[in-house]
Amino acid sequence: MNVMSSTHPLQATFELAAYRVRLARGGYATIRVGKPLPGELAALLPEKDACWAFITAWNPHGTLRSRKANRKAQRALVDTLHNRHPAARWHAGCGTLDNWREPSLFVTGLSESALDELMHRFGQLAVVSGCGNEPAVLRWSPVHG
């Protein structure tokens, strides 16, 4: 698994961000790089040690795009999950840091190769991922990492 980058310029930003997932009962749970998955999110895993990822289609390659273009790409990500990865389950989320916000998805049920394909297809430099309650890591794209 490609979890480290040779100090990519955005690495520190990605590590400092809060990765929030909406909870069905209201509120959210926050994923942080280097910390275990919050209990509310661990309860959403299909198995105790199942792998998960926090992914978006916004701002491919770390380049800002218009809200319209980002929304279209995010819809394509949801459609791809629905049509090509029927075992995947996702919950709405948002990556945040200071004034930055990127709508995202907390996804379970993807293989490593499926996650790599999605990262490549939607131009993502890295995603936050993990398995079970292990600490969250930055998973760098094999193409960009």
C-alpha cells in the first residue's frame, strides 16, 4: 500500500485537515490522520477489520476548480461507486481545514485496486484510509505519490 510520499507540498495540509462524516442521528464524526477511526464510524464497517477510505472528486491534482465542475465530478464519483462497485457503501462527509471545505465520501467495501482506480480516475493525489480501528493514513495515488 502506498501510504507515504516523499514530502509532497500538500502533505502537511492533508495531515492537518479534519475529515468529517455525517452521522445518521445527526452531527458528525471526525477522522484524523494518525488517529484510530472514531467508534461511530467503526460501527459502520461491515466487519471489524474492514478497510475504508475517505475520498472526493473535488479539485483534481490539487488544483482549484469551479463549484459547478467539482459538483459534476462528485456526482460522477457517486455514479461510479453505484454502477461499478455494488459492494461499496458510502456516507456523506467533508474535508475541512480553516476556510477550506471539500465534500467527500466515507466509503467501505472497496479493494485496494478499486480505490487506486478511483483515485486515478478522479485525479486525487491522496485519500485518507485505513482498516478497522488502525490509525488513519494518507494513501498516495500510485500515479501521483
